[in-house]
Amino acid sequence: MVSSQLEYAQNFLNQHPNTKLVTISLGGNDLLMLQDECNREENPILCKVSRLPQVALTLADNLVKIFKSLRETSYKGDIVIVTQYANNYKDAIQQLALVTIKNQIWIISRLTGVKVADAFEAMKKDSSAFNGSLCKAGFVVPLAADKCDNHPAEKGREILATTVMDAIKIEPKNQL
């Protein structure tokens, strides 16, 4: 019985020693929980700004534990962490939160030898023609008129895949 995603990953990597790549995305749910909790407060912005440092420290601690645990398996290949992206790059609070988390990811990756796929910057660049809106750019799953889910649609997945390939220096195959 596997009790966590990390345990599952460790077991998988030990049983599949020829695995070529491990990608990780971490922090998005933590930020969404912070947003949900703070949106119920009298001053949501103050709540988010004041609680963000603890979320970032917890993320850093979790990353170190995860990377160390994965390296204790028989896996010797690349580990790539994919940074979180904003749904709206014009939202100052999203920018603050995601840049704070991204900075933690870069620091921990440098200390642990893990590569970073910077989805934050890739999505920001590619959505600039749509005023920073991933929804309007078609990068996230549409739900209703001008409303979208947080998860990537096909275009968004292509950007994320390219970002991971860039992190490990693999040329994308021609899609003819």
C-alpha cells in the first residue's frame, strides 16, 4: 500500500531503473488554498501578503525532502521542476505570489542539482498578445464565457512541454 505520491514515485523509480525523466509541479494547490482562505478574510490582500512567506518556506522545505527522497532511489536521470504560471499576468497579487514561489524553486534547484522549466515566464511571454490572460490566449481549459480552469488546454500543454524540453536541452520533434 502506497501512502503518498512521494512513496509511489520512489517505488516506481526503484522498479523502473530505465526511467529517463521525472517532472514535478509543486506549490499551485498551496497557493490556491491560501487564496481561498484569505478571500474569506476582512482584508484578503493583507492576508495573502502576510501569509505568503510561510507558504514559500514550506514549499522550500518540501522540495528539499522530495528531491532528496528521489535521489535516494536507483534513479539517476534528470529531475525537472515546472514553475507555476499565472492565469492573469496583470494581477499583481498573482505576480507577487508566483514570483516568490518561483524564487524558492530556483534557489532549491541550484542547491540540489534539479533543473527548472520556467512555465511562469514561458506562459507570460506567450500570453502577452492577450493582455496576459491565459484564458483569452486559449492556454487553459475553458469553462464558460471568459472563465477558465487553472489546468492547461492543448496550447498550454505544448508550451509546458517545450519548456521542459528546453530545461533538459531536448529538441522538439517535428510534428508533421
